[in-house]
Amino acid sequence: MDIFPAPLERLIRDLSRLPGVGSKSATRMALYILNSNRELADSLAKSLVQVKDEIKFCSICFNFTDTDPCAVCRDTNRSERVICVVEGPGDQLAIEETGVFKGKYHVLHGVLSPLDGIGPENLKIGELISRCNSGDVEEVILAINPTTQGEATSSYLADILLKKNIKVTRIALGVPVGGDLKYMDYMTLKHSLNSRTLV
Amino acid sequence: MDIFPAPLERLIRDLSRLPGVGSKSATRMALYILNSNRELADSLAKSLVQVKDEIKFCSICFNFTDTDPCAVCRDTNRSERVICVVEGPGDQLAIEETGVFKGKYHVLHGVLSPLDGIGPENLKIGELISRCNSGDVEEVILAINPTTQGEATSSYLADILLKKNIKVTRIALGVPVGGDLKYMDYMTLKHSLNSRTLV
């Protein structure tokens, strides 16, 4: 039996469809929304509909955007010569927040995963290669997450791009700044030792 | 500078107004919503508006309801003689989930907190006393959260109700089932020892 009235149960069920939200947090959020003034619920409802109405993919880098091309692709202060390849829009955000990268991006929208039926044609790989064919691109930075499938995707891309005489680099892997060696996994530590740099 | 397009930033900002949602989880949720089919966003937007439109307070127990009186207050299989007093609707839910309580509830919507300017007139205390004045109530179970302010509220209510010759009980405090004594705080352990029961 549902304990809460139907509209509240419905909101809890919908909220718990969000990632990282279980039924307890969904209940907490729903009760908070009920106790808050009407503006919160209305504003959130409006944002949800707007985001679906107004956000599309940038036709150049395939990041989410409300203008096409996106703000980053239009920015003439950013170099066209370096493209940073990421898995998803969240990864692009993380890099952008560091403020150190001044080139353009390319969002793959996933990684190769043959077991899940995801091949190169399901990702924005063809589009990346077209961009690189233009002749302006000097370097491609592979910033794909270092998972098993991400690594495979990086090698796949590196193979193709190196044949076009483009410089291909990848972000450094190792112990995170502030990390603790005794809690680090074997693979990271091994990589960290093998990729040691001169001081 | 906002990195994401405006509608997405707006959704992230609105989501992070929810309790327990920081900007990272809000970003994760917003990107998930963008990647999901339109039905999720629409359904959640609709639930948000409906919950505000259709949910009101039960005029008897002051729990949230879409019918007045609420389902629990209308249920004739539940005893009118025992009222369980809770701080908020979430607490009522937790008790209801145990399935052991077959009486009625009364939701205070907060606890006394003189420093925040919350006195008896800001809570549903007058309404509780009116219910107890009807003569049908034999026992009031105080199930207010055992915080400092909750304890003060419990004592305040106990003082009033005892004068009306109503049996006043409170839920047992102690070490939670499955709990570990070495991680228990001093106050709980002290209470647990003082309130020990015969086996």
C-alpha cells in the first residue's frame, strides 16, 4: 500500500529515476519540495521542459548547446589547431573548469564497446576524422576516461590519426594530486612508476 | 563564465536547490535527463506541478494528503484511542513502514525552537490538544526525533497532556538493532544503560 497520497508517490517515483537518487533521497526531496514555496516546483518543472526543448548538439564538436555552433566552437580566441577528445559533455566541463586548455573539443558520446554493440559508427568518430581532414588540426589530445573500453577507444583513434600525420597525445595517468599511495590501485601505481618524469 | 548552455545551467541550478544535491550531482542528473528520452523530463515536470496543485494538509492529522481527511484518518480499522505524534510527514512514513502501529497520527510540522522564533503557536500543537480534548484519546505516543529541540518539545507536550489524564509514552531510545557499541555516541550509550530492560 502506498503511504503517501498519489501525487506525492508519483513525484517520488519520478525523482528516483534520476541517477544517484534512491527512494529515501527521492522522498526527502519530494517532502522538501512540498514544504517549499511554489516557485521551486514551478521553476524546476519549467527548466526540465526547456532543457529538452532548447538544448541540441553542436554540429561541430557535438557538445550540448543552445546555439549552433556552440560558444566554444564560435570562440575565435581558442585555437583550431588543437582538439581535445572527450567521452561525454561532463568530461568537457571538468577540463574546461581547469582553465588550462585553450583549444577546441570533440565529444564522442561514449566509448567503443563491442559487447554492448557500440562500434565506431555509433560514436562521433567519423565526424572527428572529418574535422582532422581539414588540415588545420595539428594535435589531438585524447582525454577519454582511462577505463578498459576508454583505453581501447584511445588506441583505435590514435591508430587512425597517426596515419594522417597528426600529433596525438593523451592526458597523463598516475596518482592524483593529494592522493595516498597506500590506497592506490595496482594498475595506477604501476602506470605511475612506468611513466615517472625527471625532476 | 557558464560552460554549459543557459537552459542546462538553469536546470543544474534548480536541481541543486534540492536537499542533498550539490552542483556535481545536479550536473550528473541534468546530463542524464538530457541523454534520456523526453518522457522522463515531461513526467517529472508534470509530477512537480501536480504535487503542488493537489497535495494539501489533512485537517485532522496535518499530514500531506490529496483527500481530506487523509487515508489514515478515514481508516475505521485504525484506533482513534492512540495518537502518535511526529515531527514531520517523513517520520510518519518511517513509522508506517514498520507496520506495527495501528492508531492515528498527528504531524507537528517542526519542533519548538525559541532561538529560531518557533513557539507552540507555529506548530500544530493547539490542534493536537483539541483532538485530545474530545475524550476518545487514551494514549499519546511521542515519536518526536530525540534531538535537543525534539526532547524539549516532547517534555512540553507531556506536561500539557499529563494534566488531562492522558497516558503519555515515548518511543524507546538506545542502541539501534545491528548497531556497534564502539561507534555509538556517549549520550545514546548512557541512555541505553539507564533504560536497560529485564530479559
